[in-house]
Amino acid sequence: MKANFQKAKQIEKTISAMYPNAGIQLNHTTPFELLVATILSAQCTDKRVNEITARLFPKYNTPEKLATLGEEGLIPLIRDCGLFNNKSKNIIQTSKILVSEYNSQVPKTREELENLPGVGRKTCNVILANAFDIPAFPVDTHVFRVAHRLALSDGNTPEKVEEDLCNLFEPEKWIKLHHQMIIHGRTLCKARKPLCTNCDLRDPCKYYLEQKEKKKLTKTY
């Protein structure tokens, strides 16, 4: 059963106290840099992406400059991030579109963003939230896992989890809460061996209560 509004409010209060300074971990100074970094982050850690962009952005930090590289020129610079062929293709195509259709500016609407190569719903939400401060709730693997364990959603897709979270929390909470749930998933609520004993969210956590009950039954038998 999913959390009700009262439980969701308590979870939000607790996780906000746990991670008051949570924010985006991808290094960037412009919406375009964030767009490139987010495309690179698919199936890649933020730490690795930041290492790549640290050598990429000093010379190629605008759509015009990146477009001149071409796919073959970009690949050697991003090869260590995985899926580099597709990412190179999408980044170069997106750069060219921004130059030709948007005066080299990253658009601010969902429809326009999601029409760019390599930009799905999660990437779009990241840009809206972190580049333009437009309320959005990106759902990555960490947010998906934490939402299920806390019974904030039982959705089978990121889109459904996003819908549930947006219905439970006020729009002004979405961006900060998204970052807090990511950090929580990385530091305590890990996919394997979550550190439940160190977690202030144990009491409302469906996962913790289920694991506790399993241990109790194991001891009984």
C-alpha cells in the first residue's frame, strides 16, 4: 500500500533533515553543459561524467564548438563513459539542432526538450529542474528504489513512480526532494546491503519492516 499524504509529509521532513544541502552532483555552469553532462550520465556515474566534462568543457562548452567536433571527434573525449557511440551521435545532433533552430540556447519547454536526440523524460526533467528551476521530479534508479522501499509508490515504471511522487508532494518540494532521494539511495538505501540501522527513515520504511519481520520468522523457525 502506498503512503498517504500524512506519511509522505513526515518522510519529506525527515529526509530533508538528513540531507539539507542536497543538490545536483553533475558539474556545470550553463544549461547546455548540464544537458551534455546529463546525456553522458546514462549508465555512468556522476563522478566519471565530471571527470569527462572537466577535460571536455574547457574547449567545447557551446553547441557551436561541440558541433564542429563531429561524432568521430567527440568519441575519443567521452570513450570512458560507456555507450559512447550513441552518446556522441546524440550530443552532436542535439548541438547542431540548438545552433540551427534555437539560436544555440537550450529550450525551456518539455515538448522541445524531448524532441532533442538523447533527451528522454528523465533527462528533460533534470534540465527543467536544475537549469531553469521549473518544478519537475526526475526518477532515476535511486529515486525509483527509495520510493518503493518507503512505499511512496508501487509503480512499475519510472513514469508511474514520477506521477505518484508528484501527487504526494507539493511542486515546490519536487526538485530538492529528488536530490535528497538520490543521495539517500547512494549512501544508505543502497540496492544491495542497505544500511538500515543507520537510517532515520526506518520507522516509515516498508522495506525495513519487511526485512525485520523476515528475521523474526527465521528465528522462530
